[in-house]
Amino acid sequence: MRLLDGRAVRRRGWLCVVAVALCLGPIQTTVRAQDTVPATGSATIVSAGAAVLLREQPGYDAAVLATLEDGSAIEVAGASMMAGDGSAWLPVSAGGQSGYVPAGYITNAAAPVAAPVVAPDPVMAPDPVVATDPILAAAPAAGASATTTTDVNLRSGPNGEAEILQVLPPGTALAIDGATENGFVPVSGSGGSGWVAAELLAGREAALPPPLVAEPNGAVTPPPTEATSPAAPSETAPAPGAAAAEPERARAGSTGIVWPMAGGEWEVVQGYNNGTHTNRSSFAQYKYSLDWARVDGNTAGQPVYAPVSGTVDWTDRGSGGMLVDAGNGYGVAVFHVTIDRGIGRGDSIERGQQIGTVSGPGGEGYMSMAHIDMTVWQLNGRGHEATPFSGPNAIAGQEFPDTGGGNQYMGVTVSP
């Protein structure tokens, strides 16, 4: 009887432990959830000099409401939200407008941003396009430090196809462990080690010599040696079909638009007034946009050339976009392009100058398929007015007037 009584006592003891655990479990979970809610308050845009776009909804494909400069004061209106692509966004207000900006560009908020939910598959941060024949740069000194300038993929090897170990947020401090290989640097920090794209690191200048610049014609030239001098645009060869080696600026009678692509046969894969090509606000006007892709499917990685001469108004890594003000009241934008990191706001651009490459999967602004979006706007202060590619805005002399209806010019082909 004593043995049976002892077993009964032990059973009662275990039942008590289980009951206590079940009671305490919900309390602990509730406390954790409350700890992740951030407070609202003042904050600042920190973007290393690049413009940050205020968007209507979370996500890089949402309509653009305004452009925020580096250092702009904003008010955080709530907790971070996850877009469909896994990126984190914060609701903010600035200059009387409310919208969303990427969480990585905000600092000095009253409370930390809620940590994003880890998706089953890692978020693909864009890697720079590596040339087919990479130029070997001098090896950095092991032990030097660097900091990520944007979301960066930490990979298992020195190439864009290697396994993604984790995604490092902007501002992550890293130690450089060895020489640059194939455009990637071996690093350690943030609880791991691997390879990251060299172009996405800052603070390496003391350890690394300036990289060589590869021109489209195969020539190699060094960058400016004066650190304080503004970066001059590369003197690249014009795209085939460009009017001249030194094209003129736009005149009142013509914007001087040329094709941003060259070689092969290209077709319209989304035309005027269809899908994302509609006018959604005074700023986000895309009714007369044209999406182009190669007929043979070999679109990703193709060189992209400036379609017009002028001044860079803004670049946006999220959408792979760049707007060039032609100086005659019109501006031409391209999207879904991995823009050359040496190009920024205020730079002078000549039509036919290579500005980047068409983004592929995981690249800047990539959306479902590799393509180039061309848009021409009449610039009127803070707004943009969508304009057809006709009259003064014909592309290399080819007109695309508004003919009415939806998805105009779908399937039209050109051979620039």
C-alpha cells in the first residue's frame, strides 16, 4: 500500500506542474508581444545622400507620393509593417503628407522598430551585377572594418548564386577577413561569417585602393584620386543607334529621346493604360509607360543606356528607377534597372551613356520578369504629368501616340 500511495503522490505532483505551466504560458506570450510594439515619435531619414521615396502603401511597387531628402525630419505614425516581398516599412508623415518608407532608412525614432517576422525563405537583397570577366582589385587588409549601406545578403561563397546565410540590415558592422574575389569580400560579424558584395559596404576606403572602372567598350580607367571631388560620369561609348558621341541637350522642340537598350529584337510586354500603367496621383502617373523585353528572353543583364541627356533628378534602388530632367520641361524615367552605383542625384548624364543593366531575379526593382519600363513626364513642380511618346517625345523618331483603349502597343516590336 505504501508503494501505491507513493505513485499516486508523484502523479498528483506532475499534474500540478502541467497545470501551472499551462496557466503561465499565455501570460509570458502576452508580455513578449507587448515588448515589440514601438512608440510613435520624431525620426530622421538617413540615406547616404540618396533620395527616399514616400509611397502610398508598404512595398516598392506602391505609388510614389513624394521624395524625401537625406536628413529630412519625419514623424513615425506607428509600428512597422511587412510588404509582400518581405521588406519592412514604417508609416510616417512628412511635409503634410502621410505614407510609408523603408524602415532601414529611418533613425532616431522614439523606440526601436518591431523586428520583422522571419520568412521561411530569406529576403533577397540586391547584389550588384558582376561583369563576366571581373577585374581583379588589390586585396584589402585583413582585419579592416566596414559597414553595410543597405540590406545585404551574407552568402556562403563569392558569387551571386551562392547560398544566402542571412540578410544583414543597414549599418551592420563587419570585419574584413581577406581579399576581394569576383566582386565579393569575405567578412565576419553579426554572429556569422561569409561573403558580401563589396559595393554594398562603406568604411573600407582606408583598407582598399579605389576600384578600377570597367567601361562598356572594354577599356579600364581609374576613378578620380581626389576624395573631395564630385564623381564625374563615365565617358562611355554611346549605345548603338545613338545620334552622336556627344549628343546635344534637349531643346524646346524635342526632348531628344533615344532607345535605352541596344541589339536584338524587343517587344512591348505591357502598354499604355493597363495594369500598373495608370495614373494614381498627381505624382504617380504611369498611364503612358511602356515595358520592353527581348523577344528571345535574354533580357536580364542587358546594358541600359540613358535615354536622354540632362540632370539626374533621383535614383531609387527599391524600384530600380532613375529620372533624368531633360531641361526642357520634360523628364524621362526608367525602372527595373540595376543603376550604376556611381550615378546619383545632380549628376549630368548624356544620352547613350551606360547607366546600368536590366535587373534579374533578386535585383533592384525586379517584378515577375526582366524588363525595362520607360516613362516620360512633363515636370510641373512637385507633380508629374504622364505624356505619350509622341511629338517632341518620340523615341529615336518613332511615335507612340495615344490611340485610346487599354494596353496600347502591346506586342509591338523594335530592333534598336
